[in-house]
Amino acid sequence: MYTQIKGKRPNIGLVLYISIFTGSVFLTSGKFVNTTNSPKFYFSILALLAAVILFAGVGRQLKLNSLNSQFTLELVYAVCLLQVIYGLVQFVGWVPSNHSYFALTGSFDNPAGFAAVLTAGFPLGLYIVSKLQRWKRYGIIVCQLLTLFAVILARSRAGILAIVFSLIVFAVTSRGEGWLNWIFLRKWILFPVVIVILGGAFLLYQQKKESADGRLLIWQVSWQMIKDKPLLGHGYGSFQAKYMDYQAAYFKEHPNSELAMLADNVKHPFNEFLKVVVEFGIAGLLLVLAFFVGILYTGIKMNVDSNALAFSGLSGLFVLACFSYPFQYPSSWLTLAFYLSLLLPEKKIMIGYSKVNVGLRGVLAIVSVLGIVYVFLQVQAEMKWKEIALKSLNGETEEMLPEYEKLYRNSPLMEDPFFLYNYGAELNYAGQYARSTAILVECKRKFNDYDLQMLLADNLEQTGETELAIQQFDRAANMIPCRFLPLYRIYLCHRKSGNLSKALKYASLIVAKQVKVNSPSVKLIKKEAREFLKENLQGLKEVS
């Protein structure tokens, strides 16, 4: 059926790949705190480590392009189509969504993961259509249209752009004289195509303008981080640890910025390449680009039929990575490996029984076993975390604090910033403010946001350190300027301490503040501030 991707018998490596990919797309479990992402991640890591142990124990030749097969292509595409069906069934309400704000998330936590799988699978359908004859291709064309329709329903602008680019790249680079080639290889059609793409991009921008402008804010603040450490970056994991402090500094310098209403908690810059530069600097980005350019150059030199599929798939992932966070999901890494495999030569790596190879295989096996043990401990700890978190939510906070402490002392979760945040929040709720502060300060080294600042400020206020609490509330207010609660808490601090002039100042700020979401709590805060101003200003007039 295909000229380059051959229909050979599936070997154990291909079966393992398909199994891991399927798990990375569909696995979910209510036994984890993160019911959608954690099962996928743990399964993928454990399965890959088990595969390393399996192959390390076998003396054989491994091909660099071992994923280059019709079997892999068709089953990966089938898994992507199953995700399409899952999403459509979810959209009509037959299956619940995994997010309260989105009707369609597939088997992921939000539409970003869903769109990443569909975007990665779309070029596979293009390749299959290009190789089938006449009527046989119509079924795949329907599947392709359903895929596009599902991405549109998910309202993933990045996914739509990625699909469009992958379609164009496939048409331009594929061989033969199919209808796609005929359209895109005609010079007179290029200008209308560019106009349509630009017009489409503008419409996508207008569809969710606030969201797009919010990303521009994130990119501006990220640029400030890059300017501080341009060459080597701030280090692994530094974005979620430092970004919100930079956002607070940005709004402190630009208090009247129109972007203030768009600010929110941010854990990712919505651009994978920007994240690389923030954390690893320009040197890190150049290293990544050099790796991909080297493989692309190898593929171009080979000049085989499957290049169009590889270029199309990689371009889709590249576009998606510019506007989203596909590589937060293991399925995207696995599809990236598949597309890169298509560009590698059929060179074989000999894993024989020489002393050197036996030693290397032994080291790989030992490291993998240790990795499996560590991941199993992590899985066990997170499942325990979920159990005690549910009990705490049901009113057993005091009883569960010793269990939290055990996990903190004796499990890999002591390195997990989200566990530290949860533990710190539970300690705050239980009134153990000093211990809560110590845990949250440790968390802040790895993860920092508005909510953590509010907890720290509350701890300080409860322990009588009012001035430090006000500073923390002020920092939280600068992190997300549209929030009312930090200003309200500062107002309360000044009111309790008897500082009438400061209390009046912040009450005035609350009354004058623009409302983003007119929630019941915001209405109550504004009402209280107005009444306070009315009472005290009237009193000041009578005294004078």
C-alpha cells in the first residue's frame, strides 16, 4: 500500500510503542490527585523503563528508524481517531468533561492535551489518503474532517493553526501529482493562500481576543526574565518558581496597564521554546534547534517518500508548541519520537555480547530498575496523598496532618511543590501558622503564585506580623491586579490596627476599582468599603 513505510510484521518493540502510546492518551484514574495527567505520566515512564530492561537483556541489532512501519502508522492513527470519538461523545454530554470550564477535553485535563493528540494524528491521515486509491480514501477523508471538527469544537486556536500548517507542509513536500500538490505548487495560488491564512489567523485571534492578549502579557513578562539571564537561563523548573514575581514587578512598574485585567496565575508561558530560553537560556535553545536541524538535514538528504509525513507532523507540533504546551503530555513526546524516526537512516546499532556492550547493558538495566522503584514509590505516595486529601476535605484535617507529615518526611513528595502547597494550606486551615509558613517558603523555591502569597500573608497576619502581612498582600495584589481580596485584606489590616487614613485610602481604592467578574464576594467587599467610607468621612466632617 505504501512505498516507503512498509507493512512488515510487528515486532515486540512496535507493540510496546503502540501500547505505551495508547496508555499515554487514554489512562485516567481517580486514585491520583491529578486524575488525568498523573496516570498517563507514570504509566509511560514505567513502561519505557521496563522496555529498556527488556532490550538491555537481549543481544540484537536495533534500527534507528525502528518505528518506521505501516503497523505503527495505522495503529497510532487509530488511537487518535478513538480520541476524536471520545471528545465528540463528551461534547454531546454522554461522557462528563474533565474540566468545569470546558465541555470537551477528551481524556485530558483540558482541551490543550486533546488538541495535541489530534494535531499529531492529522498528518498520518493525510499520508494514508495520499496512498489509497479512489473510493477507499473517502472513509479516511471523513475521519480527517471529524478530526478538524473536533479541534474546532474544542476551541483550540493553536490546534487549528497547527492542522492548517501541517496540511500545507504535507502538500508542498509530498511526491506525485495529487490534488493537494496541484493546488499548492501553482505560483498563482500562493498569494490567495497566504491571504486566507492571515485572515483565518485574525479571526481566530478575535474569537478569544482576551485570551490571546493575555498570552502577549505572559510573553512580555517572560522576556524580562530572559533579559536578566539570557545565556544560560534561570535553571530547570524556574519558570513556575519565578514568573509570578516578575509579573508582580511588571504591574508595579505599569500600574495603569490595560493588560492588568487579563492577568492570572501562570504556570507555563504557552510557548515551549520560550520556556526553554527562560530556563536554559539562548544556549539551551540553540542546542535544541541544532538537534532538530541535524535530523531534518539527514531526512532531506535521504529524500524518501515518508519525508512529507515527517515534515508535516513536525511542523504541526512546532506550531502547537509556539502557542500551547503540548510537551507537558507524554503522548506528544511519543509522537515526536515517531516523526523523528521517519527521518533517521536504517542504520543498525549492534547490541552484542562483547564485554563493553554487556557492561553498558548492565548499567542501563540497573539504572532502569532503580528508576522503576522510585516511580513506584512516587505512585504509592500520590495515591496516599489523594486518600488523605479527600479525608481532609471531609472535615478530618486535624487527624490527617500527621499523615501529611509522614509523606513529607518519608516519600518523594517532599520534592513535589504541589504537595507542599497542599500541606501548607492544610496547616493554615488547622491554625498551625508557623509550620505552614515554613512549608510554604520551601514550596516557594519551586512554585510560586498568587494563592501561595495569600496564604503566606494570612499566616503572617495571624501571628501578629501585620506589616509583613501587608507587604505580602501587596505583592499578591500586583501579581493579579484585577483581584479584590488582597486590597480588602490590606484594608482590614489597617482598620484593625487603627490606621484610619490608610484604611480610608484602601477603601477608596476598592470602591473605584474596575470589576472583572462581578461575583457575590466582590459585591460584598465593595458594599462594605462604601459604607466604611460613608461613615468615616461623615464623622470627619462633623469633627471639623
